Amino acid sequence: MGTLRNILILTAIAALSACAGPATSPPSSASTSPPSLGGFENSPASTTPLLDPAQLAVEAFLRTDPEVVRRFGATPHDGRLACAFAPIVPRRDNHLFARFLCLEVMGTGPGAYSISGSASSIAMTIDPASGAVRDWRTPRDGADGRTDLGEMFPADVMNAFRSADTATANRQTSEMQSRCLAIANELAAAS
């Protein structure tokens, strides 16, 4: 299973790097069983209440918005959906440009594992104080995704997106996966 997970993670990273992610506001995704990102690698589920409320709002949006769930949140095995994100550049007032990962998680605690997932990039307009997502867009699959990314991301964001090295992308994916597992554990504990 570890080898399959690694293959899926690498596939997701390759899809993100190739800009072959999802579509505009609505449709598309790059399927994988990738991880969770940005600064969460040592964050157990119990630290979530200490996280930025805007981060928690964005994570909740990613796992509950009907269109995001339709496109990226498949849970064919009746697992729990958890989504995490990694900013491409630091958040700017009401704009967040990020990579994100949604996983279907089975089990709880140290034995929890992901079965399936989707990863893509996203441009969001958010309320700076609460983190509530006002508008969002993801790139379409395939060649159209490259055009979409150019429209979604300002030049400096696009440069940062394209220049991410493999080690950084792998670290972010691992952190996003860890964060998704922590979120899934919290969701299980709350139910």
C-alpha cells in the first residue's frame, strides 16, 4: 500500500507541476492519494484549535462546498473527506493562491489511511478576517489548464508555482496528507 500511495502522490505532484489540474470555477481534478501541506508536518489533530481561523475556514470550505466536493471530494468507500492546502505565496489581503489536496480517509488515530484523493491548484478571494471563501477558481484539465493558470495567477504567483522544486513539492504534499489525516481524526471525534 505504501508504494501505491507514493505513486499516487508523485502522480498528483506531476499533475500540479504540469499545470494539468482542474478547470475554472467548476470542473476537473488530478486524482491521487496525496498529502497535506504547509507547516503542518508536526501538527497533531489536537493543535487545530490553535490554527489561524481563516485557515480553518478555508479547509472547511474545501470539504463542504458542493462544487468542490463534486469535483474533488469523491468518497466511494464511505470514508471521511478531508482537505488541506498549501499557499503558493503568502496570503495577500483577500487573495489566496494555493495548492490543495482532498483525501478520502478510512479509520482513525495512528491507523488512519487515505484511499483516494484529488489535488489541484486554486485561486480564492476570501474575507481577510474570517477566511470565508467568496469566490474560487481551479484550472481545467489538460492544455486548457495552462491558459487558466495564466488567468488565475498574477505573474509572481505563476513564477513561484512553476519554480517549486521537487523536494519542496514532496514536502508540501506530505504535510497536506498529514493535515488531512488530522482533520479526518477530528471529524471522527466530533461525530
